Amino acid sequence: MDNGFNGNGKKRGRKDDESLVNEELMKKNGFGDILSSLLLLDEEAKQEQHQWVTDSEQERAFFQSNYQGKVQEMNGYFDQLQNHYSEMDELDTSRNKRARTSTVAAVASAAAAATTTTVSAGSDNAGTSQSGSGSAPHRRLWVKDRSKDWWEKCSHPDFPDEEFKRAFRMSKATFNMICEELEPAVMKKNTMLRDAIPVRQRVAVCIWRLATGEPLRMVSKRFGLGISTCHKLVLEVSTAIKTVLMPKYVQWPDENNMKRIQEEFEAATGIPNVGGSMYTTHVPIIAPKVSVAAYFNKKHTERNQKTSYSITLQGVVDRRGVFTDVCIGWPGSMSDDQVLEKSAFYQRATRGLLKDVWVVGNKGYPLMDWVLVPYTHQNLTWGQHAFNEKIGEIEKVAKDAFARLKGRWSCLQKRTEVKLQELPVVLGACCVLHNICEMNNEEMDPALQFDIFDDESIPENNLRSMASAQARDHIAHNLLHHGLVGTGFL
């Protein structure tokens, strides 16, 4: 029994061992399958990732090529659009040119038609339209209709000479003479769009503006012209007067005329060899934008209690008060002697222009070889008093001439609308017109009398020639001991 029992036990032991081996094999086979599955999955994942990368690159290349195509297409579209607009601009430009050409041609045709109608139909049909309207008046382009009644009345032959002189500070004869001499310089030609302003009206605009000093808007109303046109005419005619007439009417006397002037001064005062009387006045201006301090007039400001700016006008006159030399435009802060030294007259005199000739000035000038001035120190002798009395009469000739200059041409009495750089031309024209009036014996209306006053300051170096000082003492001695002075100084 023991043997049988033991034999069955061995059989069961082998079976158990085999089952264990089978289980281990089954376990080993299960892990292998799992590992194989994982490897397969990993391989599939790598393949899918590679396929995705490949597909992405293909899509990107497709989109990029598609984008470039769109860009090229848009660029082509914009190029076509730009060419289209360029063609449209050229077309509009050509149309505008054709339109302007047609307008000018139409205006010329209308003007010619109106002229033909006026000639054929007489004054009753003058200026009628050719478009079929019949009664519509023909008007020129770019010309505003303004009243010219005042000027037409003044220019009429029956207009009283006294009223004309009151408006223009000169007679009709003198005015006509000026127009004749200025005609080649100021005359303009008619155009097909409008007629040029006549010479007489051009000159009248300038002279009336200088005479009255009225603002340009008043000149515009008087003459029926635009404000800018009036301003332009004033400058053009003033320039023509300065260019054409100044060399003729403002000139230094020749030898014969100088001898006559010296004789006239000596007959009136007893002082020999006086060839002119010199004076410097100031013309008010608006404060300039540059170099304000140079044009600031300190003495006028103190006297008038109002800030004043000015430019200077120096002039030499003969016995009748006619200008023989002018110096215009130096700043108002300069003294009389400084203005004299800056003038071209001073340069000519130092080169020998005034040999054996005196020019008399006030105490604002220095005593020089050719400039004779009064004594300025205190405790004068009788002879020196006598000299100052007579020298004052000669000074008054120049001062009265400047008073008439400012009285006739009121634009010099107040600040004007003329620019600073253009003002010397206007002042020069006033001096020329003053001489023309004086030479033609144009009497000035007493109502226009102007009291001139300019502050005089003695220069620091008022004695620049000992020879002149001795000559002045000799003149003073002769005036006293030859009975050539009155008793006003006693």
C-alpha cells in the first residue's frame, strides 16, 4: 500500500511540475504579446507622426504658393487701377485746357461781337449781347462795377480849376504837363479781357493819395478802382516820377545857376557865397518788424508823450525853396550830423563839389569847410548875434520849404500804409512834385499850412575846421561894421 501510494504521488508530482512550467510559459508568452503590441503601437505612432509632418509640409507649400499667387494678382490689379487713374487725370487735364481755351475764345468772340455791334448800331446798342437775349448788357470778366463819377467829374474840361487844385494841389496845366512827361513810363496797353486804366487816371490816383494822405479804401471809392490796384498805381507812378522826373527837376545847380543863387542869398542877407540852405526833417512810420531801436525817435517820443518811429529826409534848397539835393531814408534815431555824413551829398562835397560855396545849416550840423552854422556858445558878441540873426533867415528858407512840402503832401504828416522799403520812393516823388509846383509858381492854399518842428541837438564835435571858424568870424565882423544887420539882436 505504501508502494502504491508512493507511486501515485510521483505521478501527481510530475503533473504538477508540468503545470507550473506551462503556467510560466503562458506567463512568458503573455508578456511577449504585450511587448509586441507596444512595439507595434509605437511604430504606428511614428508612422502617423511622419505622415502628419509630410501632410503639413505639403499644405504649407500649397498655401504659400496660393498666397504668392494672390499677391501677384492684387499687385496687377493695383497697377491697372493706377494706370486707370492716370488716364483719368490726363483726360481731365486735357478737358480743362480745352475748356479754358474755349472760354478765352468765347470771351474774345463776345468782345469782338460787342465791338462790331457798337460800331454798326451806334451808341444805343453798345455793349449788347450776341446770344439772342437782345437787351442784356455786355460785361467784361474779372472787372467789378464801381462808380467813377467823382473822377469823371474832375477830369471833365468844365470842372473848375480851383476845385481841381484843391484836390490835387496843382493846376490843370501842371497836372497835364506831368501826365505828358510820364506817359511813356506809365501807359499800359489794352487786353482782350479789359481796357487799361488811362494815364491821367493813373497819375491822378497817385497824386491824390500823396496830397490827401487818405487810406487806400478812400482812394478806391474816389476813383472806382480796387484797393490793391490803387496801391499798385501809387507805387508805379511814384517810381516813374522818381526815375523819369527827378533827374530833371532835382539837380545840383551848374556854375551859372550857382552864381545866381549866391547873388540872391547875398542880396537878402549880406552873407556871400551861400549856395543853399540845408534842413533835416522826420517822417513818421509804423514800428518796423526789424531794427526797431534804429528807427525809434527819442525826442519826438518825449515831446509828444507817445512812442514815435521815423525816417529822415535831408534836403538842400535854393533861395526859392526848390530842392537841389535830397537824402531819404536813414533811421530816425540818427542825428542831423550823422545823416549828413551818411549822405551822398557829403561824399561829393568832400571831393570838391562845393569849392568856395557855403551850405547853411542849423545848430544840429557841425561847422566844416563847406557847412556854415550859427554860433552855439553863450555870451555872444554883437557881431556873433548879428551873424546868427542873418544865418537864421537862411535857415528859415529851408525850414519853410519843408513846411510847404509837408503841407502840400499830407501823406508825410502821418504814418502811411506804405512799407518801409517802399517809402523812400514815395518821399522822393513828393520832393519832385514839390519842385514842379514851386517852379510853376503854384501857390499853396493857406489852409494847408503846416507847422514843422524837429528837435535839434548840437553834435559832440561841432567845430571841425579852424579855417571855417575864422571865416565865420570875418563874416560876422563885416555884417556888424558895414551896417548889414538890424537892431533885433541889441
